Amino acid sequence: EGLGSGVIVSPNGYILTNNHVVDHATTVTVIMHDKHEYKARVVGTDPKTDIAVLKVDAGSLDPIVIGDSDKVQVGDYVLAVGNPFGVGKTVTMGIVSAKGRANLGIEDYEDFIQTDASINPGNSGGALVNDRGELVGINTAILSHGSEGNQGVGFAVPVSVARNVMEQIVHNGKVTRAYLGVMAQEVTPSIAKAFHEPEVRGALVGDVTPNSPAQKAGLEKGDIILDINGTPVNSSAELRMHVSLMAPGTKVNVKVFRDGAEKTLPLTLAEMPNETARNEQPENSSDDALQGITVESVTARTARQLGLPANATGVVVSNVDPASKAADSGLKRGDVIQEVNHKPVRNTADFESAMRDAKDATLLLVNRQGSTMYLAV
């Protein structure tokens, strides 16, 4: 048995909650504030955002007023409503501590509202409302650091995301997401410096998927995506979430920073294909260490083991000194270095020559598990 909370969002009985509240449930029972119980039907779920939609036949219900989570600001008062620990309907108060929290490893698509309103086990799926009683989020997770209780760091899925998911589930029976076709990464100060970008902003394109909308529109590795249809992009997670909320077939203009100048590329988003998982086995060691990195030329054998084309070139990293700057930058054993400061690397001789020419910052293009990304050392 499990316990969670939910929010009535329509008079005819649709209820928003978290996917993890009803996941694998054989029977779902909804208990209203007046203690009436109803059997609920799971209309649909979206594990990638941890949202589920339920339906009860309970006549005409009083739904919550749905607010605009995009207008929520840090410092706004909010109330968390739910049933923590099963003690009964509970309301706690706090403020919005942050917006756009991502890269937490909680869900696939993260754009959380963070709050210090007390959220505990049992609150999942409950309402986060503003000071006018309007729904702005669905309480989803806490950071507890080993304890089972609230530590003042709770997260809610913005209602803009939850509503988008709900409408797709109700009207289409499933959730479809738009697809750009890039592997994006964060722009750090060292990355910005290496690309001669005066500001630390946007999302860096580390790889472009073949035959994707991005490739067809002319996006390239090394482009820094600045905005989509005039909406600024501040991180790779923000780019992913922004695109995922659009419908496949949407025409957009993507502004990028390339070779010291801004450029706008029009493209049409496609539908997100099924994601596939890939594995790779790192290759053994070599004796040629350089600045804490041990590398060897990519051969047909190593290319096959790393899932690369047979004619792939570069050097495979067989060891990284944990105390080196390369390790600090994120370089890992099994990475294939294909460029150093935009110069192609075909073998160990090219790599050593390029490293000798490197100045205070070195930009590496590495292939990891079949996708490329940039690392600034």
C-alpha cells in the first residue's frame, strides 16, 4: 500500500498527482476532505515528469483555480497542501526559494520550483498554491540527506508543465514531445572563453544527431544556442525542457553564437524518437602519459569496442590522473579525443603536437559512448 496527495483540476473529476504515487498500483482509492471514498481510474502517466492523471466519478466537484507558474517569483509566499505521513489534510507555508532547478537526477525533465514550505512523505502529488490560492505546482520531491523528514528543500513540478502533460494525456492518450536533435551541455566560464563568447550564457552543442531537425537546419558542433523564438536559453536543461513542451512540427527560429557572431537558423521540430541506451568498454592502457592523461591511437579494434565507426580517428583515453586538471574538467577513461583547440587529432602524434601548442586553456572535443561533447581543461 502507498499514500499520496492529489489536486482536483476539473468539475468532472480529473485529478493531478505524481506518477510515483500510483505507479504499479492495482487499485487507486481517492479520499475527499469530507471522507467520501471513490475508486479512481488512472487515465495516464508520464514518468519523465512524474505526473499522473486520475479520474473519479463523483458528480460535480469544486476544482482548484490553475495559476501561471511562469509568473512565480523567488520570494513569493506559497502553501503546500497534502497529507504528510497520513496524518490528514495539512497546509504548510513557505516561500519560493528558487526556480528552474534541474540536474538533480530526480526526473528526466526537470524545471522544479524549489520551496522551503514543509514537504514530507505523503505530500507527493499535492498542491503548491500561491497567496491567492491558485495552483502553481505539484509537490514532488524533497532533499532529505538520509532522514525521512523535511529539510526545507522541497521541489514542485510547475503547473505549466503538469497542465501540458495532463492535456496531452486527456486529449491524445499519450505524451509526445518535440525533438531538436542536439546533445547540449552547460556553458562554463572556461568553455565561454575557449569559444570567444564574451558572456557565460546559452547551451553548447556538443553533438548533432544525423538526420535530425538540427542537422537539417545547419546547427553544428560548437554552436552556442542563445534563444529559441526569442526566449533566452540559460542552460542545457532549460533548452531540453523548453523544446519538450513544444508540439512536434512547430516551426522555430534558433539563435546561435558561432565564430564570434550571432546567427539565426529556422527549423521545424520533429517528434521525439524512442531513446536508446548505449554501453561501452574502455580500452587498456598505454605508456605515453601527457599532463596526467594516458592515451593511445584509435584502432579498428578499439573503435569496435567503443561503438565508433571503423574508420574513426583520434586517441582513446586509457587513464586519467584523478589529481589532474583533465580529471577536473570531466575527462574519463574511454573518452576518445577527436580535436584539441579545434584541430583534428588522428593519432597520438597529433595529440602530443596539439598539446604542446596549447596555451592556458585547452578545448577538447571528445566522443563518449557515440556522442561528442566539449571539455575545457
